Amino acid sequence: MTELTNDLFLRACLRQDVERTPVWMMRQAGRYLPEYRATRQGAGGFLNLCKTPELACEVSIQPIDLIGVDAAIMFSDILVVPEAMGMELTFGVGEGPKFPQPIRSRADIEKLPVPDPEDELGYVMATIQLIRKELAGRVPLIGFTGSPWTLATYMVEGGGSKNYSQIKAMMYNDPEALHLLLDKLADAVAAYLNAQIANGVQAVQIFDTWGGILTTRDYREFSLTYMQKIIDKLNREHEGRRVPVILYTKGGMGWLEAIAETGCDVVGLDWSIDIDVARARIGDKVALQGNMDPTMLYANPERIRGEVKDILSRFGHGNGHVFNLGHGITPDVPVAHAKAFIQAVKEESGRYHG
Ligand code: CP3
């Protein structure tokens, strides 16, 4: 096992001492990088890229070399899990993901198998092993999944959605059917994350991108419960280190206390809350990840630095902050701005530590 040369991210997740605040970006491997676009082109499409470990490894490493982030995230997509459960998945150019045959009935749900991650998702495991080898301990590797609720939303809607009419109708008309789906997904995702950990990821993030469309009661019943079930099943130690769990619910800032109670190590913040307020609410229980507005990266580097300084000073002195955006970096951000953001966190955060 290679020693990590930079383990700031893992230490910050566990609220241990760091010399400066670590930083990475959600969706850091992606279209804003010309090098990513070139590799994807060569792969012949997004899903091929996900399924070719050498190329998925290459694009995972790009933001380490080009942008200087403190953690790598394995390159894949949350929707490979439903695909491994037998659902046809397409990514049309400029269209976003589509399931041409969405789940619409209890019978569809009963037919869905729980995949064996080492088999149907073996290409992800091969990618993880390659990335670990290629990183050679430079920075830790993050694995991830979608939350059961977020995956179910895509599977039932058949793709992105404006009004969530199908999933909400199912939730209110036939909650038992939806619970059956969420329970299957929780089992599938827990096994998938444990396989990622066994193959070498050093932290995991659960993306609950659509949790925020729920009412408070429905969030507890249909999203949080299943993330809790996953967390309870995870192997939290590997290679002699704790494997931190990051839970990110976009639009969930009203529910921070409940999220922190799941036993996750880190709560991901979107940009709608001031980080000092979040710290006062849950900072004694968990580390915080976030939370600059991703569209701040359209501003000039001076403005970006000003925002970084503001967020750092709001968090204040002490441990337990992983700097990130409040959601994924967008495709039309200039690379120079992404670099300036990472550089600003590195240069401005030392004064809050030690
Ligand atoms: O963070 C990373 O660098 C790792 C890669 C990663 C991707 N998707 C690659 C990707 C991660 C962590 C995801 C997660 C994901 N996928 C989420 C949760 C996070 C979030 O942003 O809320 C969701 C909802 C998806 C589903 C998905 N995949 C959508 C909605 C889209 C299309 C939207 C878009 O940005 O185009 C994708 C495609 C996708 N996943 C791309 C990338 C780099 C773009 C595909 C391309 O190269 O054309």
C-alpha cells in the first residue's frame, strides 16, 4: 500500500488538523477541460468512456495534473447502477441521460435484479484499481453513488424532469411500490459502495441531487431513510484508515440536523446557505464540504478570490472544512478560472489553521 503524500482531504473529512483547507470540485472531470473532450471523442461517447478503465482513469487524473485539486473522484456516472439492473441507458449528444423504457409499475420494479457490483459493474472496479495505481498516493480517491431517491427519479421519469410528474404520482398513489424500488436500490448501492471501498476508494460521496424537491416529511420517508440504510451497511475502514462518508442533498439545507444524524462524516452544502450558519448548526458533529456558488466561476479571478476569502472567513478557524463548489462545475467555465479558484483556496486558507 502506497502512503499518501497529500492526505489533507481525508484529514479534513475527519475533522483532524490540517495545514490548509483541502479543495476539490464536484464534476471536476468534465467538459470544461479540452483534454476531457478529446478523450471522450476518442472513446466514441460518454458511456464508452465510463466503461473503458484506461480512459476513465485518464480523465479522473486530468484535474489533478491540470487544476491541482486535493482529491480525485473516479470517473463514472450515477446512472450506471440502473443500467447494471438491466435498464437501457442512452446519452444523446447535448441531451442528457435517457432511459427509453422507464419504470412505471410495481411489476417493473419486482422484475429488477440487484446487481453483483464485481460482475455487472466490474469495469468500475477495474477503473478504481487503475486510478489508485496511477495516482501513486499523490491524493486520495473518492468513490460515489446516487442516492436511492435520485436514482429512482431518473428511472421512473426516464430522464431529467421539470415537474417530476411520474415519480410524484407514484409516491402519492402507490407509496408501497416506490418503497420497494428504493429498498432494492439501497441494497444495490450499499453493495456497490462496499465493492468500491474494497477495490480502493478512500472516501465515498452519496449524491442526493433531487432530495430537495421533496417536502420535509417526504424527504425523511423517501430519501433520508434509504441513505441511512446504506450508511449503516458500509464498511467504514479499509487499509487501516477510516473511509469517510459524504452526504450531499442539493436543496436540503433546511434538514442539516437530520442529515448530520445519519452517521455520515461530512455533510455536503449547496450554495444556498452561509457556511457559518451551517457550522453553527452541525459543525460539532460533522465536517462540512462546500459551498461556493458554481456560477461564481464565471466571474474574474479577483472576484473568485474575494469569494473564497469570504467563505474561509465565515467558516473561521479550526478543522472540518473541505472546500468545494455547492454543485458541479459547469461546462462553459474557463479553465483559468477553475485554476484560480483552487489556487486561491490553497493560498488563503493557511491562516485559519495551526
Ligand atoms: O465529479 C466527477 O468529476 C466525476 C464524474 C461524475 C459524472 N457524473 C460525469 C458526467 C459524477 C460524480 C456524476 C454524478 C451525476 N450524474 C449526478 C449527481 C451529481 C450532480 O451533478 O448532481 C447526476 C444527477 C448525474 C446524471 C447525469 N449524468 C446528468 C444529468 C448528465 C447530463 C448533464 C450534463 O452535465 O451534461 C450526465 C452526464 C455526465 N456525467 C457528464 C459527465 C462528465 C457529461 C457527459 C458528456 O461528457 O457529454
